[in-house]
Amino acid sequence: MAGHSQFKNIMHKKGKQDAIRSKVFSKLAREITVAAKMGMPDPAMNPRLRLAVIAARAENMPKDNIERAIKKASGGDSENYDEVRYEGYAPGGVAVIIEALTDNRNRTAGEIRSYFTKAGGALAETGAVSFMFDHIGQIEYDAKVASEDAMMEAAIEAGADDVASTPDGHEITTSLEGLAEVAKALEATFGEAKKSKLIWRPQNNIAVDDEAGEKILRLIGSLEDNDDVQNVYANFEISDALVVKMGG
């Protein structure tokens, strides 16, 4: 199974829920503030802010927290964050992409480099591995929202590239540029999406043994635990046995 797709489930089983939730809220708030600062403070007029708010709601972030993060953008004392993408290689030749919002590039780069070194990997130049991923939009709806045919018809009409429906839900993929427009069109038909975001999707996954897989999962854990890191993507597959072991 795809290793990274199982990572959050493993960490939620092993971690303390309150601590995890606090860190997630902090990162979501940072993205909301940055998005609001870059454009209008109104989600209806600011596509990036709209996506950030949807992501926050998907994690059950309180409305007050969301509004406070938006208001913070107009305050003169709010921090200035740079958007940075880091790329590297984990054990087994696995490619890793890290998206960060940082107020200190040197600090963040040093910390990320240390995580890779400790895991037996290496930080690389920007562009070294991103060509192995597709940067796309992804929208998710619960299965009960619509039938497979209805979702497919509406998504394609809205300009989506593809729809994958399972008993668990619908996953709509779009171009990088088309995410906001497709999400808005689908929302008019089906209501607000469960999730709506830009992602880096691996073109191919690399199967790794359990030893390498454990090192990779620990590396991703260190990265995602860093306050400056917003998202981590990797192209690997691990065994069911390792998922059970790490989630126990």
C-alpha cells in the first residue's frame, strides 16, 4: 500500500490527539494568515484563502480560530512568512517534497537537512525530484453526496480532469490552475467539499522493504512535526505488516 497515504493514520494512532490537533491548527492558521495577507481577506474573493478555510474546516478547526487567523493578516505585528519548497531523497531512493512557510529560511533549511541526514537520506536542490510528481488540484466528497455517474458528469462539466469514486467517497482531480474554478462549480451543486487542495501526486511509487520503510516513516514524522513544514509528499509503498507494526 502507498506508504505516505497511511502515515497520518499511523501517527494518529500513536500520537497524543490533543498535541496533534494543536499543531495542525497552528499550521492551518499560518496558511490562512499568509493567504489573507496575499489577497483579499474575504474567502469568496480570494481562492487561496478559500482553500485554506476549507482545509481548516475539514480538520474541525473552530470558527473563532479561523476568523482570528484572517484578522491577524491585517495587523501590523503579524509575522512575514516565505513560501519555500525543499526536495530530497529518503532511504531506498524515495523522492520527498516538503512545502514550508518560514520566517527564517536558514533555520528551517538546517533543521530539514538534519532530519534527512539522521534518516540516511539527503536534501537535494529544488527541482531534483519534483519532476517525478504531478502538481495538481484534488477535491474530495463523501460518497453519500452523489452517485458515481452524477459526480462524474458534474465534475467533467466543471472542467475537472478525472474522477475516482469508491465506496468511501469521490476524489476529483484538476489542473493546478483549474482547482478554484472547479471547486466553486461543484460546491454550487453538491455543497462544500470535504477537502479541496493542491497536492504533489507521485507519477510512480517505489516499493521499499520494511527497514527502509520504517526509516522513511520516521523521517516524514520528523518533517511533519516541524512547525514550519506545511505538507510532505513522498513516492513510496510499504508492506501491510509495517503499517500494523508502526500503528500498534
